[in-house]
Amino acid sequence: MAPTPFQISVPDEQLQQLKAKLDLTTFPDELDDAGWSYGSPLSDVKRLVAHWRDNFDWRKAETRLNQLPQFKTKVPVDGFGELDIHFVHQRSDVDGAVPLLFCHGWPGSFDEVSKLLPLLKGDSKSPAFHIVAPSLPNFGFSEGVQKKGFALPKYAETLHKLMLQLGYDKYVTQGGDWGWFITRLIALQYPSHSLAHHVNMVRPISAPSFTSHPLLALQHALTPYSAREQRDLARGAWFRGQGWGYGVIQSTKPQTLGYNLADSPAGLLAWIYEKLHDWTDGYPWTDDEVCAWVSIYWFSAAGPAASVRIYYESQHEGGVDGNAASRLRAGQWIPHAKVGLLYCPKELDPSPRTWGRTLGHVVHEKELEHGGHFAAWEHPEELAKALNEMFGKSKSFDLKMG
């Protein structure tokens, strides 16, 4: 089935229902001087709920989103039938442009690519890209999955088959958050097609060992961590100790949480807004940005509760008593693939550089002095620069896009 153009058009009834639900919000109390220590502050959530209800113009946001070249198509996934997949597809007019699959995560969306699109058209000094940015199944305007067991390898299969359907037999990828795991698994599952991947979340499972990476292990043993790497490790310790509570819930009881996310727009907003604050590097979120970001979840095709199931499925590949094999495998050496690593200081669990080099043949590595989890949104120019450097004509490797 050939892709068909798509435009977002949320029915008026859904907009009216949203306003009615926001108007009926019951807010919790809050301890004195709680700040961000207990989660999203009451004053912030009250302000944002009022703005979402009274001032935010979804139709304006919808018009902006509809300026993106959007499409839908059916993608067959083994064991799950055909899924209706929504995606942005900006084709380049430049001969030899590089097909690039951009993969978002949670609580992100396809909209994260919007700031990158004008920066990756290419010129005399930088390569041009054909950019494909899907809404993952269960996210945005892609179809929801109705059967259990849709774990990370199935997300990888879906996006790979989308690229083949669009005529991109060989391509490169970029991802963060779940996009890190999915693009890594694409490289593992389809090595003759996915020729290189760039990631802005770097999650190796451990330091280099003498059995698997003896030279890196020796370097790791003899070289003290830099001041930046020590800060990175402290950031990771904070995240695992104070920032991962949401992940435990979403990985174990997503259905229970889903009743809140599906029924309460204020609850959904507070749940996501905390991450937008904690996971970025002082990014100056406007109220309109936050409301647009959350609205994509509220108006999503499968509903906001569907999006958190990826956490459960990734931890239970073999059923209730399953494992996280693919999730762990993504953090290990993948042969053949060329890898680009972008380190941002406010990433969730940044690793020392020798750890990152255990992931594969690293051909590009860059540290930013600023930035957090949502690199494409916070600092699109820096991410575009890294992609241009990695895939530029002057690089010593040949992608052989053919």
C-alpha cells in the first residue's frame, strides 16, 4: 500500500471535552516550600491547566504541525498484522542525499524533528538528507497495538519495514530515549540495511572489560575520569535514585497508571511536565510549547495510556516472567555498524567516554557543554552539526548508499 498524505484534524468535540475536563480538575494540596522535590509544583500545574483551558490555541498548533510533510501507511509486522503508521517524510532534491530515520521516545513525539528539518537540507559544505520521522506505534497519530508482546524488536521491525516501503534499502538512523534502543536494534537486526547510527543518549551496559574490550579496558583502568565524566556519573546516580520512579511504574503496572493518563488531562500534563523540566538543561519552555507537547499525547490515535506500554513490553519480552534481553543487548557491542555519539551534560544517565566506545565502531564523538535529553528540541543546531560532521563528504568511511 502506497503512503497517503495526512493532515491532523482533531474534532471540535474532542477540544470541547478537553476544556470541560480541565475545568473540573481537582488539584491536590502541596507542602510548604516543596519546590520540585516532590514532583511538578502545584503553582506551575495550575497555571498550565488554566492556559491549556483558556488561552492555548490547538488549531494554531495544528496548523504548524500540518506544515510538516506528513503521511500514513500500512506496515505489516510479523504476528501483529498491519499497523497504520504516521510519519513525517521530507525528501531532498539533492542527488545522493542520505536517507535518515529519526526515532523519538517517551515523552517525545514526531514533532521533535521539526526543528531539524530546515537544518539538514544540505549545502556546499554539508550533506543533504531524506528525513523520515515516524510516530512510533502507540504514539502520536500511529495506530495502537492490540496484542501483548510488542517489545523493542517489533518497533525496530516496524520502522525498518517503513524505510523499505519508502524505497530506502540502505539508510542511517538517529535516536534518543527509546530511539536509542530502537535504532541500536535496527542496526543489530538489519545490518545490511542500517549502515550507521547516531545517538544522543549513550547507554552502554557497563565499563569495558578485559575479556571483551582489552584495549579499552586498559585505557579505562589507567585513565582517571575527567571532571565532566565525574559530573556525568553523578547525574546518572541522581537519575537512578531520584528520577526513575516513573519508569518503575510504567515498566510494571502501565494499565493502572493508564486510567489517570487517559481520563485526566491535568494528570497527564503534570506527569509529562515533570520530565520536560527535570530532563532538560534549563530549557525555557513556554506554556504554549508544553501544552502542544502534551496535546499530541492527549489527542493521539491510541490514547496517552498506550504510549507507556513500551516500558512494560521492553522488560517482559518473554511474558510476565520474561526478561529485558533486547533492552540490554542494545547497550553492548554491535558489529559492522558505524556509530556516532553525542554527549549532553543533562542527559539522564550519561556514561564515561570509554564506556561508550564499547558500543561499536565509533566514527564520531562529541561533547556539548549544554543540553539535556531532548537534543533535537533543545539544541537542534548542535545536533544538526553533529550529523553533518558524521555524514559529511570528508569522512573517511563510505556509506555506499547506492
